[in-house]
Amino acid sequence: MTPSPRFRFTATVAVAALIGASCGLDKPGEVASEELLGFDADQVMVDLETYMTREGLRRARLIADTAFTYQDEARVRLQNLEITFYAEGGETGGVLTARSGVYELESGDISVDGNVVVVGEGQGKRLATDRLRYVAEADSLYGDTAFVFHRGGVEMRGASFVSDPELENIQTESPSFVSQGTGAGAPIEEPQ
């Protein structure tokens, strides 16, 4: 029996990939650059992309420039990350960016810090803070530091907040509101 053209193509591509992958190594056993070997992590992943699910549904996409895992920790340390949250219908609900973060493998929670910005879909929604925590079970963002939130032509500031990832329902104690005109093109001042 003669193999189908699709099988031959797949087998040829697989063999070519194996040969190509092995040709790029200068020495037997070489697997990482000197720069990567200098890290104390058990594993270093570059250009990480993964999906976060809950109850079988895709809830978010996590992208990070670099991820570090340590054998004695059930967490992944992330650098330069972006999380795209999905709303109930599967559409993009909000996008979070930060310089660094820690992803807890068991709970799915993520703590992020360093120039944290969350942009919600529609109405010019944007939240800026120094750090926050995403709690997967509650599907909520929690911030315990100063924040600035913009929606339409309104600016809200506060010392802490709780919100959904889409920035539809933000709760804070003692907020201050400042009108900013038209909103979309207005300058946004980052928290100090």
C-alpha cells in the first residue's frame, strides 16, 4: 500500500525539522546561550504564550518576554507581560500590561507590578497603578496602591480598588473625581 501524499508531506516536514534543529548546535549537549545559563532558575522560557482556563473555558491569554520557574516554588516569575482577559461571550474584555509578575500555578492568581496599565474595551477605559493582583477564582483585579482610572471624560483617583478585568465595575473607598473634558484625547497622568 502506498502512503498518501499528505502522510509523505507530514513525514518529510518532521524529518526536516529534526535535522534542522540538530544542525544549529555547535557542540553536543549545548542547549542555551551563556546569558541564559547565568540565571539561577531551573527553567527559563523566552516568548512565553499560554492560555488561562477556568471550568474548561478560556478566560485569558498570557504573554511574557521571559518566564522563570524554580523547582521548589509552585509559581512562574514573569518579565514584560501582557494578559488579555476574555469576557463571558469570548470577546476581548480588557488588556493588562506590566513590567513583572508572579503567576501562581495552583490558584491561577497573578500579582503584577511596575507600570501596570489595564485597558478595557470601549468608552476609553484605562486604569494605571504600580501593582495589582488578579484573583482567578473571583475573576477580579485587586489594587492596594494609588491608582488613576479614566472612563470617557471622567477621571477617578483612589488609594485602593477592586474591579472586574473589563473595568466595568470599579469599587474604591473615598474616590476623588475630576472632569477631564472629552476623555479619549485627554492626557493621562500616571500615579506617583
